[in-house]
Amino acid sequence: MRTLLYVTSFMALIGLAFWAYHENYETQAALDNVDDLRRDITDARARLAVLKAEWAYLNRPDRLRDLAEINFPRLGLLPMRPDQFGTIDQVAYPETRALVVTDPVDVSSAGASE
């Protein structure tokens, strides 16, 4: 009986050691994955900062004004003036039409028969 207990304990110890070894490698793989994701996020943020800087550089008002003047014959773009803006009462909103129900369905009596 004592030998069976020793063998069972030894087998349980080997099983637990194998489980701990396996969990250690899974944990290391997950940590490596987290490091890769953090590196990817850092790279994406750096690329985003560069793109924002390029966007701000390309949208400089003096550059856009020069482009509008160069391409005036083709595009016909003019600078905006304050008298081009309207007020809210000049906006033409669509008419609101009443919803007409042509074939009503009574749903209140459908569950009462059960």
C-alpha cells in the first residue's frame, strides 16, 4: 500500500512539473506577444505623429492660397469672404410629412388567446 502511495505521489509530482513547465512556456510566449504589440503600437504612434505633421505642413494657408491661384483656370477657386456665409433662417429645410398608416395591425390581442 505504501509503495502505491509513493508511486502515485511520484506520478503526480511529474505531472505537476510537466504542467508548470508548459505554463512557463505559454507565459513567456504571451509576454513576447505583449512586447510585440507594444512595439507595434509605438511604431504606429510614431507614424501617426509624422502623418499629422505632414498634414499640417501641406495644409498651410499660404500654400493652399498659392495652389488655388496656380490652378484658378482649371478649378475656379476664390478666397472665402464673410458675405458668403448665411444665417440659420436662410436654410431651406425639407417639409415634414405626416406618416399615414394604411393597414393597421392589432398586436395587443395576439398574446391574449394563449
